[in-house]
Amino acid sequence: MAAPIDFYFDFGSPYGYLASLRVDDVAAKHGREVIWRPMLLGAVFKTEGTQPLSLYPLKGVYFKHDCFRTARRLGVPFMLPGNFPPNTITAQRAYYWLRGNDPDKAKTFARAIYHAYFGEGRDVTQAEVVVGIAAAEGDVDSDDVMAAVQDQAVKDMLREATDNAIARGVFGSPFIVVDGEAFWGNDRLDEVDEWLGTGGW
Amino acid sequence: MAAPIDFYFDFGSPYGYLASLRVDDVAAKHGREVIWRPMLLGAVFKTEGTQPLSLYPLKGVYFKHDCFRTARRLGVPFMLPGNFPPNTITAQRAYYWLRGNDPDKAKTFARAIYHAYFGEGRDVTQAEVVVGIAAAEGDVDSDDVMAAVQDQAVKDMLREATDNAIARGVFGSPFIVVDGEAFWGNDRLDEVDEWLGTGGW
């Protein structure tokens, strides 16, 4: 089987959410798996000298309109909760801890976090919410998750994941790497599909 | 006939160049015309607090690779001259002056400027180069063009065009507005096509 695709994203990224709904299907069409790699977009932005989209005066207005428009086009639920952009550090730590036990369940957890926030407007910045979703979707004990997200080793996993993303050139979310070829943005998923099908151009 | 589409761009924008090669064809499929509206992207970036893509450490690397990749996909000539990002103020003034005489010839001139820079690597920051292209493509006298690009009334046209773009929410190039609906980026041209065909979603 050909090498897996890397899917870099932040749980607080609307375009990451939209891409998360399709990326595995796109890859599966071509016999590929996808490794989900959440990273701290705030740290990425700091390195790059950029900010969350919502903070730019004109791009921020466009981006909000465009997210809703793109979600309508895809026929998927979407909302932008009042606390956007959210602090996703706890959810991302929980992901890496779950992934150490079971990568498939970690991905199920990731989908559930995205749906909870952008689909239902739940406050996934709260540790209790993250722990509840992790326990339900990851089939793990709540106390174990709560301990894990405060564990230095787990914190280090997320920091390393973020450092590795930056070292690989990731500057936004979603950011997809196929055989060393990088594609930035949900609106490049069709191009990823074409690249996988043709082997590139 | 339905209202024309607005195509905002800067002559120094690679993605603007790539979109310029297709935007009129996309519009014509749906019986629409396109008004080309060059504007000073530097002024837009200043308002927005952003920079030319090439100045961002990671996005700059990606963007250079992606422009060449996109040009290969479209099968069009592309290069990034050493003076990128170029100062396009003279070329853009010449455009607005030509447009006052003949909008079609102004568009022909715009295509020629884009091709000269991104297709052939000519230095379109030089007034002599701009004047030569304007005289040839716009069927006007060289001395008249040279006088025009230094004329305060023509300078004001470009400044007003830039102010109007910002007032309309333009924060990058290309930026396409269809019946009040904005689409940013060359990679949204297929979506513009779909929007024109369906009336939106």
C-alpha cells in the first residue's frame, strides 16, 4: 500500500473541520490512508507572523461568510461559536494520548470534537467537555483522560507534533501532504484527489 | 444581459495572472462580461496588516512552489522574475488611462503586461517597458502614455480604484465579485463557474 497522507489541522480551524469531513474518502478512493495530525495553529501563526483569519479586518469578514457558504455547498452543519477562535490545547492533547492507545478511536474522537464545536456549538475549550467526548468515543475512563491532558509527556507530544508540522512547512490549517507534495486549504481537496489519481503534474 | 463580473487584481500577483487567463472564458460561458479592476495590492496589504506572500517564511516557500505547479496544471507559461514582488504602479496607471479611451484595448494591454512579466520575465516596473507595451497593444502614441502615467488625474484614478476595492472588502488578488458575492483566489474560479451556472447555494 502506498504511503499514508498527512492531514495537519487545528480543532479550532473551520476549514480544517470542512476538510476533515472529506479527506479520508478522497484518500480511500486511491487506496490511501490518512494520518490526522492536529497541531497548535497559534504557535504556527506566531512563527509565521500571521494571525487567526477572524482578526483581519477584511479577510475576517470574507472568511466568516465563506465558511458558511462552503458548508452549505457541502451540505454539512456549520456554526461559528461566540468563543471563536477557541483554545484547543486540551482537545489536541487528548487526541495524542488516545492515538497512543488506538489510532482509529483517536480519529473518531477528533471527528466528534469537530462536530461538537462547529456542528453543535459545544464549548470544546472546557476540559470537562473534552473528557466527556474522549470517554464516550475513545472508550476510555474519564479520570484517565483528565490525568492525561495534564501529563507532561502528553503535553510534550503535542508540542513535538506542532514543532514537526512547522519544520515540514505547515503554516495553516488544513494542510495536506501527499508524497512530499503540500496542499494548503480545504479548497485544494479536489486537487489532492486529482494528484492522487494522476501521480501529479 | 446580466451584470458584469468584477475582477480585482494587481499586475504583480501571480495568482491574479493565472486567473486572468481564464476569468473571461468562465464568465462568457454564462453570458457575462468581466470588468478588470487593477488595484495597488501594497495599499490593500497595508490596510489589512498583511504582506506579499513571498515575505512570509513558510507560506512564501509554499506559494512559490504552488504557482509553478498551478501553471503546469493549466499548461501556461510561468516564471517568477528576480524583482518579485514588482512595483506595478506605472502599469496600473497606464491601464486606467487606456480604459478611458477603449476598455477592450485596456484589457488587451493588461493581458500583455501579465504575459510580459510572468510569461517572459520582462521588467514591467520600467516606464519604458510599460509605455512600449501600451503603445503596441493600445494603439496609442508613446509620448501620450508617458505623459498619462505622470498625470495627476490618472494617478487619482488608480488611487480611487484601490480605495474602492478596499471599500468593497478586497484584501487580496485575484478577488472576483459576482452579483455581490465575493470569491478570493485563483483556486476559486471553478466555484465562480458553478455559482454563475446555478445562481448560488
